[in-house]
Amino acid sequence: MDVQKMVEQWLPLIKQLATAHDVDDRDAASSQLDEYLMPIIAAPVAQIREFYRELVQRMKADEAVPWAVWRLFEFWGENVLDKIEKEEVIGLKTEIAKRIAENSFSQIPKEDWIASMIGALQWRDPERLKEIEMKLEAGHKPRVRGKESCLFLEVDNSQVML
């Protein structure tokens, strides 16, 4: 993750969210949250902490950011982020990832999921694809499994990365 780039993206977003006067202003800002959260979810703990510290410093230096906002961020960092261990960070990232997945799934049309899967599968080994196709035709149930930032389509013991 490019920490400086993320800080540059998050600072105006936080200001916009903190000063939003109505739901339209808030919705305009929050529409970027999913995009901005993805690099954080995938980042190592050390980078998350580096990003967070730099973001808090930039908020404190920016007079357009209300005291209550930067202080809340600072307090959370000192009392939560700096104290959690690796397992807890994984849990935190998993919770964020879950919310993003659930929110995205409900908003992405089925046709887009199908087109994306076709686009990913068309580049895979034809032998593996034929093996999976035969299992599907025989009535075996497919499932999608996520592992280490990749998605896999599995049918019994056969799998292909999406």
C-alpha cells in the first residue's frame, strides 16, 4: 500500500464526512469508502499503523479538520490499533472485508458476476476447465473460496483461480 497516497485520499474524505450537513453530502463522500478500504484490508499491520499515524498527524495539522474528529481518531489509534495483536488485526480486517463483500454483493447485478467470472476463467488451463465442467455436468456442487487475496472456483477437489 502506498501510505502517502492513501493519506492524500483519506484526508479530504474524512473532512467531507465530518462536515457533511445532510444525507446527500454524506452519501457522496461515503461512496468512496469501499474503494479506499480495499488497500487497507490487504495491507500488513505495520503499514496500517504507519498510515494511521500519518493520517492523524495530517488531520491535526489541518485547521479544517475539527478537533473532535482528529482527537477521536488519535484516541482510537492509541487505545485500540496500537494495542491489538496480529490475530486481532486479522479479525478487524476480516470484519471490514465481510462488510464490503456483503454490501458489494447486494449491489452488483448477477450479470456482472457472470461476466467477471467468464473474464477470469477464459485465461485458465483448458484441461482444468474441462475437468470442472465435467464435474458440474455430473451434478457436483460448485463453491467460491477466497484465500490470500485470490478467489477460487472449486468443484470437489478441482479448483481454478478466478
